[in-house]
Amino acid sequence: MSQNILKIALDVPLDQLFDYLDNGFDVEIGQRVAVSFGRRKQIGLVVGKSAESGLPVEKLKAIEHAFSDEPALDKPFFRLLKFCADYYHYPYGQALLSALPGRLRQTERAVSRKQFVYRLAPGAEAASIPGRKIVQRRIFAALETNDALNETTLAEISAGWRKAVEEMLSLGLLQASEVLAGLRTGGERLAAPELNIEQTQAIEAICAAPSGFKPWLLYGITGSGKTEVYIRLIERFLHGNDGQVLVLVPEINLTPQLETRFRSRLPHLPLVSLHSNLNEGERLQHWRLAQSGQARIVIGTRLSVFAPMPLLKMIVVDEEHDASYKQQDSMRYHARDVALVRGQQLGLPVVLGSATPALETWHNAESGKYGKLALTNRAVAQAALPEIRCIDTTRNALQDGLTQIMADALRERLARGEQSLLFINRRGYSPVLLCSACHWIAPCMRCSARLVVHLRQGRLRCHHCGHEQKIPPACPSCGNTDLHPTGHGTQRLEQTLAALLPGARVLRVDRDSTQRRHALSEILDAVHANEVDILVGTQMLAKGHDFPNLTLVGVIDTDSALFSPDFRAAERLFSQLMQVAGRAGRAGKPGEVLIQTAFPDHVLFNALRGHDFPVFAGSLLQEREIMQFPPYSYVAVLKAEANDYALVQRFLKYAADSAHGLAQKVMVYDPVRPQMERLKGMERGQLLMHASQRAPLQRLLHALVALLRAHPLNAKVRWAVDVDPLEF
Ligand code: ADP
Ligand code: ZN
Ligand code: ZN
């Protein structure tokens, strides 16, 4: 028997495909196989078939098993991941396998048995069925009056249906699609609001555009009705019997909300969500529904940008500026950018929605590369924009982190039975343990970071590596027993508030208080039931939640972000503050935002007071142009770490020297240590490269990565290339 040679992608850190013999299995491109690799059994994906191998055939192993009954992954899936593997300089096999649901990466566990429904293939003619095939004729006739038949119905037609269906499939008369449970549709349909002019214009512009790839920026302040625009677009794009839309959201926490809203407005369209709060079984099932085309709407976080969707018609990226779209390890892709590439490969519109677009996106919209659509007013007429004011902390003394004005404003809300939100910018505001005598601050031994005080548990914790210890009774450096938590972390503020406003019901929302699976939704319920007077929280609260009785947003401490060495800090701060400001005054009650700052005249606050993102974006873009930062340049960082910095240094020196030799039209800097020099016990270093165009940078990276993979230190240093990094 002659054997095919299969080109197989494996989840191994080698940038190549592997040849195996097909072992007589009937396997298609895009299907999964089990192979032995080294001493382990692994799951692989068949990427190609060939009659030849670079290796002598007698040296090739045969695959152990082929999952021939599973639907194969389609060409677009491979094409998208091939692009990403190249662009982000990550091994193709690992990129492919990591885009699959966990269950499909396991060799042992069997995937649940599948059920199919059958439809007539387009153009199928009864005449092509031979006259004596009675069962086939009956099935055909049944399908002329029914859209699809499932196995139970087919069994009622004839006990011999399986053989008949198989023949009809091979004659091209039928199409099979897998059915999976859990695809709910139906239910009450909520009435749609009448669109305002800007919403109508946005929808018409997108629908009227010639078909093909087109990126759109839907720039609309919080509450301006962007989600309503998505809903109408989905309705328009999925009007017939086929078509799928992918909606990306930055946070798992936002999916249930959006899911409910979509289901209540589009109950006839099967919808699934894809995110990491699903168990493995659900995740596989939802993914399969996307792959079969049965899920018409897929709402998902970052990774779902790779979900196979054969009938995809449009992609929506909500809150496109959000940093959580960027994967920070393994393949460091940006889901918004991948969505754009996917739209380009398939010739589809991609709608990027945001109140504070990423500067890259804004720049592209301003320059006409993207279509720009704006919603400038809040959709609910009586919901006015909140008034934003700064409290100058150089003139108003802080007492335990709060100014008198802030305290009075909180008291006022309390007296009126309204709710307040105190917002703390997460980074750097956690309390550290300080010795008042010698100024010792409790450090993490494994990271260049300080330990954070968790008073309630009486523990110190590193937020980077998870290291934990008891709060020491005395300063280890001088023996002083007077150790204070310093800084205004959420827990500390909670205590201040309890002292200042006795009787106020204060609720803290941060990563610690929301770790349990349903904790956040319980918190949100409590807020809606008016069981809370003051919410204290980090940026978790800044996103997407609607609190009708919330009329005050207080911003405690943001100044360090104004002058951060991270060039995106100001952009991020503005976007966070716009989002928290959007929490106030949504349901007819006027809202107020108070910001404590020592720099009330900073351009960021001026723009914020005027709710004027364009002004702020304009000033930031000017700065970026002068500094030649993105979007005026393209950046990549080679990040390396090892337990001995000398190794990192040698590795980066080699990389820098090689890069200098290879570089054409690319700036290669000297290796440096990042802000966080040590993380989880690893010493870190990095090498920055930038260029005014993508192509030369990509060429350099390609050559450089090949050299580094072959370098002897490759095995001793953990390294990665971060293309378009968010932080460096
Ligand atoms: P965004 O996504 O921009 O924050 P939403 O789509 O959530 O805005 O709209 C904010 C609120 O306004 C929602 O309660 C929504 O139902 C309502 N809304 C949206 N469009 C309209 C409209 N044209 N007329 C009345 N209400 C609207
Ligand atoms: Zn001390
Ligand atoms: Zn640590």
C-alpha cells in the first residue's frame, strides 16, 4: 500500500513542520492526528500532504491515530495563523495548536460523539438519484419541505438511512453539519430604540460601502449608543440564512452583559461566547458551533479572534483601545490587529469601537486610512455628560488621602441616598510596608518590586510573582516595631472612609475581592439593589457597568501616570478617566467627577474637562511625532531573561551586534534593563529596535530570530520578540 506523507504541525518550539506517514488512515488537511514525538505522544494538525519528504522515507514514523471523523480546520484558519506566526516571530506549530480549545490539544480524552443534520446541497437535483434508490428519493423529498433533517427524523424515514445519506453525501447531493447542544435561540424580543441621526449615519455608511475589506472607527463617548449600532449592523449583515459575526470584547466580565443584551434583541440568531470562564467542555462546544457556522454570533475575548467561522461577514472590536487585547506571553499578538488582518484576508468590514481610541487607530482614522464615524452625544436624551472638576492638592491639604472637598462631596451623596465611586489607578498605589525609623520598605526577594500590604489577612504579597509572607512584627533592618502601611491602596482607603463617614456602606472592588467566579456579579447586584453607598475600586470598575444611582466619581491619585517613563501612560490614564467618568450620571441624574491632582492645568485634565478626546489625541500625536514613537514608527523589543544576568547580557550583546550588522533602515539601541529588572527570580534585559516602516523591521527580525534560535545560549536564556509592544 502506498503511503502519503503528512506535513504535521506540532506544539513544539521548533519553527518547522514534521513529516509522518499516514499509516493508511484516511485523513484530510486540517484534521487532528496523534503522533509520537520524541518520547511523548502529541496532537498534531495536518497542514499538508505530499508524496515526498526531505528525509528518507524509511526514517519516517507513521501517525498513531487520525481523528478522521472530526471536521477539518479550513484554509482561512491556517492562513491567519501563518501570518501571525510570521509577524510575531513565533513557531507556526505552536501558534496553530495554541489557537485550539484545550480539549483538542489532548491526546487521551475522547471528544464527545457527534450528531449531524443534513441539508440539500445547493443545486442538488432529484434526477441524479438512480431510480432504484428508494430511500435516497424519500430523503430527498423530505428535504424539499424541510430545511434540515436530524438523525432521529432520518431514522423514521428508513432504518437504512445511514448508507443512503453516505451515498448522497458522496454524490454531492447533501451537506452535513454537526449539531451541538446548548445553542439556545428564541425568547422574548426587546423593542429597538429609534436610532438618532449619528447612529443612522454610521450604520448606513458601513452598509453602503462596497463589499471588501474596510476598517471603520466608531468613535463614540460612553453611552452614546455604540452597542446599539453593533446590534443593528449584525441584524443587517445576518439578514438571510447564513453569515456569522465575530464580536471581540476586552474582558470576560463584559461578556455576560453583552450576551444578554444581544440575546434579548436578536433572539433568532444563535449566539455563543468564548472566553476562559467556560469549562473545557463548553469551550469546545462553543468553538465547534462557531466552526460549523451554526453559531451566527460569537462574542469572545482575545483568543476568539482565531475561532474558525466559515461564514464570517463582519468583525466588531469593542473597546478597541483596551490593553487586554494584547497577549503578553507565548505569541504576543494584539487581537485588534489580528482582527484587521483577518478582515483583510477575507475581505470584510472591521468595526473598531471606542470612546478613547488607541492613538494608532485615531491616527489611521484621521489620515483617512480607516472610515471614521462619530457618535458625539449620549443616546439617552436626559443623560447629560458629567461635570469634571480638578481639586488642586497643592492648595487643598490631603488628610489620609482625601481632600476636604472630596470628603464633603461624599457626605452630600450619602445624605441624598446616592452612590459614589472612588477610583484608584491600580499601578503603584498599593500600600507598601514602611519603617518610619530607617525607611526600609518590604521588598520582594524574587522581583524588583515592593510587597503589597494586605491588612485584613495580615500578609505581604508580591503582585508580580505571588510570593507571600506574614507582616513582620519589627523592621528587619533596624528592629523598629513601628511599621506603617503607606500609600492609598483600596483597603487603606476603606479604613479612612469608615472613620470619616461612619455608617456608610463601603464596598471594595479589586482583584482580591473578585477572585471567586461570581464575585463580581454579586457585587454588581448589590450596587443595583442600593446596598452600597461607596464603591472603592481599581480599573475593573471603569469598564462597561451601568450604575443608575451613581452620581459622584472621585479620582484619588493619578499624578505619577502623568510623568511616567512609559510613553503610553498618559493615553491609558485618559482612557481610564473617561471611562470612570462615564459611570456617573447615566440615568437622568446629573453626575460629577472630582479629580485630586497637583497638576490641574495639565493638558490631559483640560481635555478631560471638555470631554475632548480629539484635542488630547492631537497633542499626544504631536509629541509622538517629535519623539518618533508609534504610530510614527514601528517598534519591536527583544526580551530576554535568565537566572544569571551575565547570560542575558552576553545573549543581548550578541543580538545587538548581529542586529547592527543586519539592520537597514532600522534603529537598534543598546541592551538595557527594563523597569522591572528582576521578575519571579529571573534577571531581565531587553533590546529595542525601531523603524519608520514595518517591512525593514520585519526583515531584520526574521534574520535575527533565525540567528538567535541557532545560538548556543538559546537553551539557557528565555527570550521572546515582542512586536508592537505595549510596554517597553
Ligand atoms: P455605548 O455602547 O456607546 O456605551 P449603548 O449602546 O450601551 O452605548 O447605549 C447607552 C444606552 O442608551 C443604552 O441604555 C441603550 O439602550 C440606549 N440607547 C442606545 N441608542 C439609543 C437610541 N437611539 N435611543 C434611545 N436609547 C438608546
Ligand atoms: Zn527600620
Ligand atoms: Zn515577586
